[in-house]
Amino acid sequence: MNIMATKVEATTQGEGLKTYYKGKIEGLEMKIRDKHMDLRRMEAQRNELNAKGRVCSELFFYRRLTYKPSQSLNHLVGVLGIYF
């Protein structure tokens, strides 16, 4: 009878640990998903900024070739949508 009570306590304790670690794993998996979403968002932002920078450098180079320095900045600001 005493051996049976010990086995029941051991299995109950094992189930408690199992649920504890299962909860921990689920929490960490959720953090991983959040980090992946943040990574995708930041990659999209980086791509957008790279595209704007590419347009900026191309416009600046084109305007520098036409020798209109006063208009180049105004045009660049208008295209990029930056207002001071």
C-alpha cells in the first residue's frame, strides 16, 4: 500500500513538471514568433529606406549633371516627401 502511494505521488509530480515545461516552451515559441515578425517588419523598412536612398542618389547625380544646384535640392525634397 505504501509503495502504491509513492507511485501516485511520483506520477502527479511528473505531470506537474510536464505542464510547467510545456508552458515555458509555448511562451518561448511565442517570443520566437514575435521576433520573426519584428525581423520581417524591419527588413521591409530597410528595403523601403534603401529604395528612397537609391532614388535620392540617382536624382542628385542627375541634377548635378544638369548644373542646377538650387533646383536639385527642391526637387529632391519634393520627390522624397520631406518637408522642413
